[in-house]
Amino acid sequence: SQPDESVDLIYCDILYGTGRNFGDYQDLKPNRIEIENHYLPRLKEMHRVLKSTGSIYLQMDTRINHWMRILMDDVFGYDNFRNEISWCYTVIQKEGKYFPKKHDVILMYSKSENYNFNTQYIPYKKSNKNNGVKSDNWEEKYKEFDNRGKAVEDYWIDLPMLNSMSKERNGYNTQKPKVLIERIIKASSNEGDTVADYYLGSGTTAVVCKELNRNFIGCDINPKAIEITNARL
């Protein structure tokens, strides 16, 4: 098994509890007992291998995020909850008797209060589309902000999901874009650190770690995931 406190950052795009067979994997059913039985022992292991200065990010949607918050509070501690990030995207969808559900939830917890974090910024653009603020007097209106841009907040609307024609596509269902994982890795690790992804899927975490000079550990129960990841590396 992995040594205690040997990982600087954990990112996992976990099973969402849809109950669906995605071809590449069978998802869990949205049943609280099934969710707890699957995740609780794994979360305890993730807590064990994470360094005291480390952080963990788990990505999911609204089917199970309420249960996962409770489990994460139990394992990592309520006081170590840092963020509930909303990754917002949009695709065409038929109307229903509800607002279309177009965001994922990313729960961020630390191992302790002494965790590493590098603030990320979105550069300002002189455009009439800057959150409704017109470009005239742009610098004057925002001179109080850091000249590197606006600090990234807990709702991410600037990172689009992969479309069907994207060059990143590698044939794996539920693949996430590199820019999403890049933001997390840059925020909560430094060059030479070790990043782990225990739901590796298409291997995007490993690819991003290689590009950003991080060490990585990845595993997945699906042989296809390992095959795709090795090919990408």
C-alpha cells in the first residue's frame, strides 16, 4: 500500500451515482447506503496518504454531493472544508419542469489548516463583455484589484466542457477538459509535488501532471482507462 502522508494533492472525478452504464464503466446507484459503502473506506485511505499540507478535490454532480459532504466532514473534519466549487457549462437540452442542470460540484477539503494554496487569476480583458462592465474606464474601475487579474472564485464559468469535435477527445465517456484539472493542480500543488487520481478515467490528470512537472499516481478499475492513459503519455 502507499505510505502514509505521501501525496500532496488528490483529485478524483468520482462516480456520480447515476446508476447508468457508460460503456467505459458501471456507475453506482443513487442509494445512500451504496454510496457510503463505496466511498467511506476509500476516503479513509485518501486521508491516510494525504500529507498534512495537502488538499483533496472530489468532482461530482448534485445527485450525491450532499452525502459526500457528510462523508468528507466525517473523514477530513468539518473545519477542513474549504470550498464547494461549481463548474458551470452549457449544452442544448430539452426543456423540462425544472431548470436545466448544468454544473458539476467540486468539493475541496484540506488535511489541516497548514495547507498549500496558490491563488489563481483570470486576466482582465478590455471588452464590453466583462461581466456587464463596459470597457471605458476599465482600469479605473478595477485598479484596486491585483494587476494579474481577478482571483478565481468558487464558480467557474470560463472553462468550457469538451465538445464532440474537440482535439482532446480520446473516446472515453465523461472525459474532463485539461484546463479544468490544470487550474486545480496549479492551485494546490507545486512543481515536483505528487498528485494522485484514484478514478483516473481517460488519464487527463496524469497528462496534465506530466506537462506541469508534477509526479503522479493514477489507478482505475477499468483496463481501457489504463490503456488510454498509457497511450496519451
